Amino acid sequence: MKKTVLEEFKKLILQEKERLEKELAQFSHRNSKSVATDFTSDFPNLGDSEDENAAEVAQFTDNLSLENELEHALRDVESALKRVEAGTFGLCTYCKQEIDEKRLQARPTSSSCIKCKKTLTQEV
């Protein structure tokens, strides 16, 4: 992969990292006792009435689910950045062939080519 193309992908990945961290910061905080991609949802405090308490529990439950999804995406971003630094970005981790650039444009954190991804998800 050309260096200029690689730098563009790295820039996109870094922008995605920043976006994910900002979104996570809206309702959680980084867990200092764990890895950099681990966050802990903050329990909202909407008030003391019964319906406010119910709303707090509902919002907290939603936040936990969202936190899980965003952390997973952040781990993918960190993994992609490690592949950039290692010089293996754009290569399928399974068959070692180049990942189609269109796939990387659609999902810069992709670590597998379409063929291997379909095999892994049993879509073949």
C-alpha cells in the first residue's frame, strides 16, 4: 500500500478513535485500572421520585449496551492502529492477502478480506 494512502487511512482511524472516545465520555469514564479501551458507565441521577428512579435504571441499562458496542469499536480502532505501526495494515490477518481498498474505505478497521470474513461468519 502506498504511504500516502496508508497515511489517509491512519488519519481516518484516528478521527474515528476521537469520535468514539467523545461519545463514550458523554455517559461514562475511562476505567483507570484496566486497558485504555475500558470504560465504566456512570449511573445517571435524574431525581428521587419513583418515575425518575425508573428512568435512571432504563437509561443506565441503555448506556451499558451502548458502552459495550463503543468499546468494541474502540478495540477495533486500536488494533488497526497497531497494524499500521507494524506495517501489516491492509493485509488480511487470515490469508495474508491484501484487503480490497474499497473495503478499507468502507471500514478502515477491517482486519480480514471479504472472502475470509464470509468464511468466518459462515456466509459461504
